[in-house]
Amino acid sequence: MAREQEVVQACPTELFVGGKWRAAEGGKTLPVEDPATGATLCEVADASPADGVAALDAAVAAQAEWAATPPRERGEILRRTYELMTARADELALLMTLEMGKPVAESKGEIAYAAEFFRWFAEEAVRIDGGYQVAPNGAGRFLVLRQPVGPCLLITPWNFPAAMGARKIGPAVAAGCTMVMKPAAQTPLSMLKLAELLTEAGLPPGVLNVITTSDSGGVMEPLIRDPRARKLSFTGSTAVGRKLIEQSAEQVLRTSMELGGNAPLLVFEDADLDQAVEGALLAKMRNGGEACTAANRIYVQASVMDEFATRLTERMSALKVGRGTEDGVDLGPLIDAVQRDKVKDLVDDAVERGARPLTGGEVADGKGYFYPPTVLADVPKSARLQKEEIFGPVAPLTAFETEDEAVAMANDTEFGLVSYLFTKNVDRALRVSERLESGMVGLNQGIVSNPAAPFGGVKQSGLGREGGAPGIDEYLEIKYIATNIG
């Protein structure tokens, strides 16, 4: 406990505006809760709309000088941040576990993942290119430049408090954009610590400004409607994303939206079942199921359903549930009571409609927001969890007979972030991958996220891509210069 207190006490708790730590207007604060116990870890500044405007003022003031900073210098700052995160991974992981709940080992994995975005975009900063082209009639020349879009508004969720921030900050810094970052109220500490590391790495004042608040809409809407802001990047629910897109229309604000998912996972009868069970466990249980990439609808060919269900149930029921700081824990708590109750309601609804719990399904008494690993068999199409994102450790199983039936069920959703597919048949693998309506496909594997790959979805799972070569494009504008040659 002493180490936990030390880590929390070493974390900044004020707003970060213009390179300085400052209290919120009126000294308001909001509590940060440990979801494993319900206890308050600390209090952080609770920003007002005026604080938000001050953060945008700082970003606007720093934009011109930052855009003129040589790409190599921007890249070196990102590289140093990568090195600092790697060196301090244990401290950062413990801090994340305390505010978010996931096991320390998984938090450490997220720190490594987040740091890789800084390393990747450190290398991309010096590769921002343009073009030179002879006009079709031969009389003129086309010059193409790519320049920073300008001050950006970044909004991140609570489930990956370091990685989601790094995935936005990395390309913004590389491109030469300044930022106002608003982390989720449940998990502000990881982002505040990240701002401290970036400053230590040499990021100039005003380039990154961090505002923590309990009034996200009240603080961010005026900034979204402010003509000085030029980009909004949001990761969160589709419902909130729709509202932000509406608000962004007023200034024709450039937007990137990484929204909800309801990922299908298909297991065909010719799949390697050991591989499929392991992949399903990874796709379902990463982050305790609190991930937009989580496999929420598992469709298994009827001929192998019984064996698959037995194996998955054995693996799920063996997972150790507990506080993420304890040794050997596989699954921590959900983020808060609201999320736990939502998961319970979805499971209860499925059971009422005929689903059978093979393990779990009952909330245990005690402190914290824990929900047991749960496998449901015979989940009917009418169950709410076939349509709604679960965001919890629940694996719903549904049988199918034919490939066409499986693809139809997989695509029967408004979401299209990621799909998973297990088969040994190469023709089927490629054929089904092309037919699945999602921005990403995990083919015989349960994890798709990689900083070097473009992450994003189709349909109502979002707009744009984060990571990979396209990731920096979201923060650059294209300028075309026409010239004649006499």
C-alpha cells in the first residue's frame, strides 16, 4: 500500500495549461476512484468552461512556432518520451491499475503499446512528404505540400487511458499540431503523468494542454464551436460521437472518430480449436472485455460448438478475479457501478430470453465493481447483447450452419470496427474476410491492435484511421501550389 500511495502522490493533479500546472477556476476538484475498492485515490482539478478556453488560448498561441519547429526536433521529443515511458513502465502501470482496475501485468502491456506510438510517430515526423508534377499540358507544374492542420481537440476514454492518448498525441506532435487534451473523468491520472513525461522530454509550453473535468460537454462544446480549433479526435461511444459530429458541423471542423464496436468472432468447423479458443479468450478478455475490439458475438459452426464451448468455459472459469495489484489476478473490476450494472442487465436479459450460463452470470457481494467471467450458450438473436456493446467479461455463443449464415449474422449490426475469423481453409479465409463489414479483421488471431497498422472502423464505428502510415494524415492538410514555367 505504501508503494501505491507513493505513486499516486507523485502524479500531478492540476490542469496543465501553457506549460504550467494550475488549479481549476474556483479551486474545484473531482475524486478519482479505485474501482476495486470504491475508495478515493485522490482529487484532481475539475475544469470549468473558462479553463477550457484558457487551454485553447495556449494551444493557439503556440501553434505557429510549433509548426515551424523542424520535423527532426519534433521526432526526437517523441523518441525521448518513448524511452521515458519504457524506463518507468512499472510506475506507470501501477498508476493505471489503481485508477482503471486492470491487472498490473496488463497495464504494463498497455504502457508498452502506448510507448510504441511515440516511437512509431517519431519516425514518421521526418517522412511527411509532398509532390512535384508536370501538368498534363506540359505548361505548368503542380507542387503539393502537407502542413499541420492546426490546434486539435483530443478526447480519450477510460478503458485505455495511456494508449488512447498516445495514439492521438503522437501523430499530432509529429505533424506540428498543438493540442487540448481531455481525458476521461474516471482515469485522468495516466494522462496527467504522460503530460509530465512529454514536458520532461522537451515538449514546449502550450503544445499539449490537459484539462480534467466532470463536465465534459460543458467544457468541450464551446471549444468545438470555436473557429480557432481545426480538428477534433474522439474515442468513445457512437452515441456521443454522433453529438460531437453535429457540434463540429458548425465550424466544418475536421473530425476523427473511433467509436463503438460489437465485434463478431467466427469459428468454422475446420478451424484449429486450440487456436480458436486461445484467440477467442484474447479477443474477449483483453482489458476484461472493456474494449471496443472485444469479441462480443461468438458464432461457432454447429458441428464443433459443444467442444468449443466446453474448452472456452474451462478457460474462462479458471480466470482469477481480484484487485489488479494482487499477484496472479487475471481479471480486475469493471470501471464503475454503472458499467457493472449494464453488464448484469444484458446478461439477465439474455438468460430471460433463453440463453444458458455455462459459467458466471452472478454478481458477487463485496467491495468493488467486479463481474465474473461469463459464458452464455444458445444466445438468441433477440437478446440485447446481440445488438448492444457489452464492455464486460461476457462471451455469448451462438451456433450457425453455413458460411452465408455466419457472415449474415456477423454483419447484422450498425457497428463495423473489427471482426475475427478462425479457419484453416485459405479460400474461405480470404473470401469471408472480404465479405465481413469491418475496418479490421483478425484472421486466426485474437488481437489486431498494432501502432504500425491503421486502426479504425466502418459504418457507425467511426471515421478515419489511427496508427500506421495513415495515422499522421489525420493531422495534415494538403496544399496545392500551381505555377507556370515560361
